[in-house]
Amino acid sequence: MDTSKKAFPLSQFTAASRAPETVLCYSGTWQAGVYKTWGDFLEDTARLRAFIRAEGSAKWLLHVEDCWYFLVAFTALLQCKKQVLLTANVSPAYIAEIREPGLVFLSDQAFPPLVHEAPPEAAPPINADETVIILYTSGTTGRPKAVRQRLTEFELDNRFILSKWGEEFLKRKLCSTVSQHHIYGLLFSILLPFTAGVPFRRERIQYPESLETLVDDSYMIITVPAFLKRSVEALPGRLPLREPFIFTSGGVLPPEVAQKTDAAFGFWPVEVYGSTETSGIAYRQSKNGLAWTPFDNAEIRLNDTGCLVIRSPYIKDLEGFTTGDLADILEDGRFILKGRADSIVKIEEKRISLPEMESRILQSGLAADVCVVALEDRRQYLAAALALNGAGIATFQGWEKHRINRYFTEYLMQFFENTVLPKKWRYLETLPLDAQGKKKKMDIRALFRGRHGIPAETVLEKTDVSAIIEIFVPPLSDYFDGHFPQFPVMPAVAQLGEVIRLAARYLGRGVNVARIKRIKFSALIRPGTRLRIELQHNAETGMLSFKITGPGGEPAYSSGSVILGDTP
């Protein structure tokens, strides 16, 4: 494909690049007929530039879930020569760690009205080499890690993707399950369709059931392994999609999930391997084998510890970038990934591969997902968090948790020495995942810090002073240990503990309870219950009010209010 005739990267477009009626963005499905055009793009960016210039700040933290407003804001900020900071995590504690004086936070809740009386000015050019784009990742510590990038490297990446798969993009409309605040989502869900002139979906797809509506046209689906795994388990049979094309990244897609995706969608996903620091490195379709093929413009080698080192046009350091991924390079130049270097730990002076132990647990046929982490108390030890599959739930029905722990311990003794086996276990409905579908290692480690694990949770509504969260209390949660073996119930102290934990996480409030004003318990909470927890905080009085009910508001389990003091 001659992309020079049709491709207009963000740094090269002009007002006349496309006809005003050209559709850039759509809502819902393509045939729903709710569109945003090239003319809308020119007008909305002009209006937002006026707001940005009036504010005057040099640095802007951008978190906008609406894909159209994100494109408009991202473009206008670069046109105004502003630094753009992107983060997918907007919890108050996280934002507090990266916020600095003079930084303006532009979000869906604080997006200015695009009202402007003057006609749009000519679109100012963007100098890609002079742009500053900061992406925040959790790094290996879980603390915010700032990765500085330029639009130059992003557009080089897009140019290569279009040179290889451009015809596939041009045949389809695009939709995404991936947050545009990560590099993969930014490149594939926003910049690629804009550059190619391919209409993209305004709303991010968040539930597998939404894929059932994509039958009115041909779609390019941008997603992650975790979403595909949920989809093939949740969706009924083969979807009547029209020649879909699926990209996935953000983690390794198990070949069995890829095969099920092909059966359900009619396409074996193309996996892209890369990172925030490197952009795209390699690709594969696992139906052709597990080896990764480096992109034509990427050079790879191994360092002394066996980790992959990458050189490419997207990496500014001429020495390349050293990843934390262990690999074997094959004679034909392809490579096999062997896990993370930090996934090899020493327990009792014995080297253990955490992915290998996770793989053995999955081979039991009783777990849908698992994460093994290394913890340290008086000495280092392993802990395992599991989401049981249907066979596991049926097998362990009526078992006490310590008996299930013993089952997996005895099972693993077939493969490992007793001294290195996990010492703690947690059983959840699903493991905590981020927007990219990667396991939240910090949250998983937090499962083992206290007596009670963290149940699966979904935020339904949230403001600065209130939140509504739905949680699932797993049947095998430690909440029920000793309360009571023949008729387990969630104790009052555990209910209050959940309220305080969620307030700290989503409202940024301290966890120190100065005084309990009133608490009323109306019904017993049994294992396997879904709960709706409503929180309301009054900053002046320090009062936190809560209500715990079923998902539809009934039954009422408990309610009350406490006075929060300073965090000790």
C-alpha cells in the first residue's frame, strides 16, 4: 500500500488534508450513524486551543476516557507546545505522587465546554521532534515511573505498522478495549486510525457482550489477552463477525486462548510484543509457533544475564534498551521468551521460576488464573492467588480453605521441593487486573498483608467525596475463617474493614477510625455474595457514611457512619 497518498500523521496534517465530511470517529456501531468528522476535529481543536492558551500552564496531565475528546485534547495540547502527561491510574494517592505545582489536570469531569464564537483558525503545525509526552507506568516497584517520549518515535512506529498491515486497517472500522493512556492503546486505538483515516469507536469496549453488536460491518479489534480470555469464556459460540482482524498486546496470549478466539471470532489474533520504553519490537500468530518475529527495523541480542536487548528507531539510546525479559534467540533471528528476569527468585537458596510454578498450578485443570508472588517476612517465601475455574469450584464445593491449600500443596510436591512451595493461598473470583489486562502485582501482594484478602471489585460511580463500588466476596475468603465452620458469615469487623479500605483507595481518606457514630447490621452476609457499597465523605466533619446492600439495593446488610481521624 502506498501510505503516502492516504496517511496523515498528527505532525503532518493540515486543515485541507481531508474533506470536512470525512468521518473520523463513530459512537456505538458504525451503522448507528452518530459520527464526528474532520470538520468537527478542526473546530473542536481550535476551541480547546483557546482554553489551553488562557490557562497558560506548560504541563498538562491528561486522562480522558472519551476517545474523541482525548484525540482533540492530545492534538490541541501538542499544537500549543505543551508537555502532555498520560496516566491510566487516577486514584487520589497515585495522582498525589506525580502532581506538581502548576500542573493542570484535564479529565472527563473537568473537560471545558467547546463553545467558541470565532471561526476556527488554521491548524498550527506540530514539530514532532520537540514534543514532550510523559507516560507513567508502575515499573517494577509499583510506584509511578515516568517514561519520556516524543511524537517522532510514535509516528515511526505507526508508519511501520501501516507498511505491514495498512491494507487490513483500510478495510475495516476500528474499535478498542484498551485504554489510550497506555502506549499500546495510544498508538493503535488513536494515532493509527487517525493517521490512516480509519474511523475509530468513541467509546472503549469494556464488556465481552458488547462484541456481539459488531456484526454490521468489518472491524479491527484492538485488545489484550485478558479481555480475549474473558470473551471466549463468556460469549455463546461463534460470533457472526465480518472478516474481523484482531491485535493483542500487553502480555502473552496463551495458545489455547488464541485457538478459542479463532473458534469464536473467526480470526487467530496477531500478538505484538513491546513496552512503554521500546514501542513495538516483534509479532507472532501462535498458530504458526511460539517464536516471535522481530520487526524489520528492530535489532535484538542477549546481554550477559540472558535478557533481551533492543535497538530500533523508537529507542533514542544508541546502545539500545535492556529489557527484563529472558529469551533464547533462534538461528533464523526469531526468539522465544522465557519469562521475566525478576520472575526468578531464590527461596531457601533454591532458584525458582514463578511462571513455571504458575504453569504447574494451571495444569491441575482446576484454576482459571493464578499469580505467584515472592514475599518477605523473617525470610522470603512464596504466596499464590488463584481464580478457580468451573471444575475447581465443583471439586472444592463444601471444602474448608485449609483443606484446599493442602490439596494444591500436595499436587505441587510432584514438581517442586516442599521448602519452596507457597506458604499462603488466596482464592478470588478474578485476579486484580489493570486496563491492559496485566496482573496488578501490588494489589496481589496486598492480599497477603493482613488476615483478610481483597475481593474482586468494580467501581460503579465515583466523585471526590463519594463512591459506589460493587464487590464479590469469594466463598473461600479468609473473612469466613472461624465465623462459623458450619454456617460461615462475614463478621462485622470485616464489613467495617472493607468500608475503610475502599474509602482509602477511592476517596483518598485515612484509615484511622477516630470514633464510630452508629452502625446497624440488618442481614447476614454469606460466602459468594455480591455487595454494593455506597460511600459518602464529609470533609468538614470527617464523617464517612456507608451503606452495604445487594447489587440492586436489596437486601440491606448494614449501614452507618464513622469519624475518620488523621492516618497514624
